[in-house]
Amino acid sequence: MLMAYERYLRSERKMTRYNQDRKPVVKTEKGLSDSGLHNHMRDLRTLFNAAREVYNNEDLGIYRVKHYPFKKYKVGSPPLTKKRNNTLEQVLTIRDCVTVPGSRAELAKELYMLSFYLCGMNAVDLYRLTERDIRNGRVDYNRSKTEGKRKDNAFISIKIVEEAKPLLEKYLRKLRERYSSANCLNWALSKGMEHLRKLTAVPELTLYWARHTFANTARNDCRMSKDDVALALNHVDEGNRTTDIYISKDWKIVDDVQRKVIAQLKKVEAKIRKKIVDKAKTENLTS
């Protein structure tokens, strides 16, 4: 059954969903990728194991769930994640793209840049931000994705750099007024990104790519250590859990990563401008 289910999940299928006007819309969805299939079957195995834990009792010899299909069907290890980062030239294209004020494309563009400036902040955390989270020129918040899974409640403090200030002022608390939930915001961002991809000719682009782009720039262009990049992304280093008990977090390290990434973006922008000026000079000389 699991093999047949896997074939179904990988196959293309039509789905009916209702739009914002409550009208049915039929769309064709592609089958799951290797990564999506792995995550799906891994979660199914977790659910199956939980059922065995509840309904079986080895001490009393009670086995209501007698079979275990995952002995034959192997979920395996997750495939390597595809790199999801944009070039800094593409980031500048996104930033400078002309969009209609108030449109979803504008929302996608500006939240992408805000996430990039704030060390890859996620959409749900931007949605949850209020004035109480702004202290002494910093954004202090708990990352929603891992807040309940960590002893430090996934707390992080990010400096509000000049580039981020107008965007943060524009969207702080306004996202909650505009969208009834974080899921609604994500849906609007998805539609906005579709339009933004057409406007910018950047083929692959989501808000999460801003986070990956920030991390990739910090490590590969700015040569920051993986530990410092992980701290800026609010990740936990599993290999250093014991060491972390002795060391308090220094947000100046995060500030340093953030500053160098933004400086690298400005450096790329300066190079592009110089090329344009040099080209104009050459064309004037030849004409």
C-alpha cells in the first residue's frame, strides 16, 4: 500500500480549491519532489509509531497494531536540499523593481528586502511583530518555528539598520490589520512573488530565499564563520549544546554579520554603477 501511495504522491493531480470569492478553482498540481516525499512519509511513520505506542503494550503482551510496514518500506535519509539563494545582483534587481503601490508584488518585494536586512526574518515573525518588540533600536523576538522546542525560546535580538527602518515602519502591525492570519499573509506573498518573478525575470524567488541569500552571502562572500552565521540565523548548533551553557549570547556578533552582508550588497551595487558609468563614457568617446 505504501508503494502505491508513493506513486500517487509523485503523480500529477487535479485539485479543486476555493478562491477569496468562494468560487471553485480547478488547478493541476505537480507530484511531490524527493524532498517533499521524504518529509511526508517520515511524518506518516512518526504517526504510525505513535499509534503503536498507544495501542500496544509489550509488558502485557497486547499487540493491537501487529504489523510494521516500515520494515520493508524504507523512508531513508533526506535528500540534499537544493540551494535556494539569489545572487546579490538579483537582490538589487528585486529592490529596484517598480511595482504598483499597495499591490501584492510590492508586498513581496518589500518584505523580501526587510527579511534580508533583518538576518532572514520569517514571514510569520514579521506578521507577529508589535511595538513591544522594538527596544533600543533593535527587534527582540522569539522565532516562531522553534520557539516551543528550545530552552531559550528561540530568542534573538536584531539591530534595525537604516535600510530596514522605513520598511519596518510601513509594515509594523499593519500586516495584522491587512491579513487575518499569518497563513493569509503567506498566501498573498505567494501570489505577489509570482508577479515579482515576472517583473524581475528572476526565475526562482520566495521570501525564504531572502534568508538563504543572507546566509550564503555571510558565509561565502563575507567569509564569516559558520557559528556566527548560525547565530545570526537563530539556529542551534547541536554539536555545541554543552559549550553554549557556559557562553552567553553576544548580539554584537549578529550585528557584525548583518553589517558585513549589507556592506557586500553595497559593494556589488557600486560595481554595477561603475560599469554603467564606464560604458557611457566609452560610448561617448566612440560617438
